[in-house]
Amino acid sequence: MVHTAILFVSLVCKTVQAFSVMSEPDPGFDTFFTTNLEEMLDVPIQFDKPLPSWLRGTLIRNGLGMFEVGRRNFTHSFDAFGKLASWKFYGNGSASFSTNYIKSDFYKDSIAKDDIAPYLMFESVKPSFNEFQKMEALLRGIDNMNVNVYRFFNRQGNNYEYVVLNDFWKIYQINPESLDTISSVTADLPHKGHSGSYTFLSFLSTAHPLPEYGTSNHFTFVSSVSLIPGIKSMISLIRIKSMEEREEVASWPVDRVPYMHSFSVTKNYVIIFAAPFFVNVMNMVRYAAPIKGLDWKSNEPTTVYVINLKTKAVTSLETANVFTMHHVNAFESGSEIIVDISSYPSPSFVKNLEVSILKDPIKRNLFDAHAYLRRYIINLSKESIIFEPIQGSRTVPFSHNLDLPTINENYRYKEYCFVYGVVLKIDNVTLSREAIVKKDLCRDDNDKYWYVENHYASEAVFIPSPTKKTEDDGYLLVPILDGYQKKSYIAIIDAVSMEIINKADLPTYVPFNLHGRFFDGVL
């Protein structure tokens, strides 16, 4: 009888616990924004089904890892210390998982002091820095590269150089196999038109460099804020020849420097959308926080710069006020340039990505987190630009609300059909109800999506299959957090059907990560 009673009580407790978890509005979502101190290298993971032998390489993702040190915590999610996660696929059916913090100077100084050290951040810390520490943060600048991972080819060394990036000129080099941090890199600024190193503050760039068609080079940009009245600020398009070798392609003056996160490239053009979200130097210095040093002008148009890569000519056009974080793709069609972006009516949603809001189930559901796909058609001969809103479909009405867009990279610069992305708040009520969506830009009612209640996905990365029968012939690799279990797994989604065809549990949970890339053959 005693044994039976114990079993009964145990069963009741487990049932109550399970009911409690299931009754939460979005159980485990906070785990996305909870510090995970664990680091590990090449821990074997087991997939439910055999892996294809052609899947050989390493997926490396960059994102958030640590939200507090000692008595202080970051107030904005963008400031969490960067943490890398990687999945190695060995081509023999086996795979492994690694995760490691980016050991930046900012990170190392903070860990050594058991306190968040005074460096420049997107927002701030709590308890706040004093005035002396704010000045110290301004002098040290940005040092947390927690947004993206990329590689550049060094022709002199005949090797790839792997780096982690944020929206700044400075980067960090990493070892792709061990995820160890090697060193910071601040390439020389190749400006031709600047009158002196103390005239401009050149630190804003992009975490999304793009490959130059037909070469091993990449493009990026750098914005240079004028510090002297009467001298205009500048935006420069830069060619990346290696991690440290840069070349100016074109440069043009601007009255105010806009914040820009990404851009587009075609075979012959680079297209930059400069929304009226301008750097306010006085507020930047006053508050030592970029988020308070940016002014949104809702009544001003967005400027679109089109740079001809052959002539270096810069054409400036205007379009209706719009803000974008991520460009999808661009291509040339006859005399027109087609540019697809994931847009927002304003950057106000960025403020709502504070940690306290994201971890509050009431507050996080109040703000509008929806992005909107837009297609822009540029005609340089007519100096015209028009945009076409892209609508959802009958079967997937929220398919046009995606951000963190991914395409089959074999279709960059080309006319294409499919974009994959994350849609938040698919029910228009709960932020954490998110789906991985496949939007067909060529056909109506061919959109698809993956969604499981209280399973929270990060950005998908498309891996084309070796057969390349169709544009969507391949896999999406997606890290997903199981909110019920508060555990992470890596999912392989069939990009045609948008169904999970394989998955593997991970030895630890992965906080929210932003961007990543699959490096074929790298192990």
C-alpha cells in the first residue's frame, strides 16, 4: 500500500508539473535570452535518421550568450556577449556540436573584473555607468562582434580568413574549427577624399558583406561622420580583398549619416537604402549609447544610392519613407534593377528588443514585430524607383511578414523565386508564435511554412543539394529551442515540403542567435 501511495503521489506531481508547463502562454521562451556559460568542443550528436554523405562541412552561427556579469546586466539584447555555435557534418553519417564565447577585449576585461567593463554598447547597463565610465566607453568604442560570421579569401596566403562581425568597421578573426578567438582586426581606411584622420569618425559599417560577382572579393561600406562644421560626412563603398586589405570603390558626401545594417548587390551595381535614421553625434557623446544617438525622421524620404561598379558613378534616388534591416536579393532585368527587402514602417521595434521586454510575456506581445516584404524596381535611365508590396498567400497569409531572410546563394544576382525567413507573431497576438516561412515570389498560393507550438526557431540557412534540380532542392538547417523542455535541437527541414526530415538534440541549450553560414568542406 505504501509503495502504491508513493507511485500515486509521484504521478500526481508529474501531472501537475506537466499541466503547469503546458498552461504557460509560451513556456521556455525566456531561455532564448538567458545566459548559458557552457563551452564545449566537438561533442558528438545523434540524428534520428542517417545523414546524407554529401552533407560535409560546418555550420557556424553567431549570436547572444551572456546577458549579465557580476552585479550588472545588459539592458538591450543587442549587447549580450557574442557566443558562437557550430555543427560539424563529417560526411560519414556522424556530426558534432561546439560552442564558445568570442573572447573580445570587452569580454575578457569584464570577466576579469566580474563586472561589465565600460565599452561602447548599443544601449546601456544596469546599474548605469558613471560619467567617467561613459567617457571611458566612448574612447574604447564598440568591441562586441555578436551578429554574423563570414570568411574572406586571402590571395597572398591562398587561404580563407574567418571573422565575426557587427555593424562596425572593426572585426575579430576566429578559428573555424575550434571557435577560438584569434585577434581583433581594424583594417586601414582606404579613403581618398578625406582631409585627415581627425576630421571624420569612421566606425559604422555592416555585418552583411556581400560577394562581388565573378571574383573572390566582397563589398562592404563605411560611414564617416564629420567632426568639423562645414565639412560634409561621407559614405564609401569598399571592396574587401582580404581581411585587412581594402580598396575604395566610390565615395560620396552626405549631410547626415544614416544607420544601415545591410545592402544589395547585382552583377553590375551595388544598391544601398539609406533610411532617415540619422547619427546624432551630440547625443552619442552625451549618452554614450548609439540607440540614443540616432534620430528617426518619419516625414522624410528614404534615399537609395545605386553605384555603377564599372563607371563608379553614384545615382541618388528617393522613395517613400521606409526602414530596412535586411535585404533579400537583387538582380538585373533588362534596363531595370529589382531589389527585394524586408521592411518596417519605422525602427521603433528595435527599442522593444530590450531584455526586460523580451522576457516579459505581456510587454513583448504589445509591440508590432511584423516585417513586410517589398520589391523595388529601379530604372536608372528614367531615374525612377517604384515599390510593390508583396502580399501573403491564401494558404499562408503571414508569409510576407518574414525577416532574417535566406535564399539559395546560387541564385544571388539572379532572378529567383524563393526566400525563407522567420515570422514572429503569426497569430497577431503572441510574439513567440513564430514560424519558418517559404515565400514563393513567382507563383501565387505556393507558400509553405514550418510551425510547432512553443518551439522557437532562429534564422534558417539553406544548403543546396548536389543534384540542384530546382532552386528549392536542398535543406534548411535551423537551431530550434523546445520551450517545453528548455532544450535545443538542430533541425533539418526539407526546403521543398518545409517539413522536418531529421533532427538531433544538443547537449546544451542555445540562446537566440542572429546569423550564420555553412562552410562547405570545413571541419
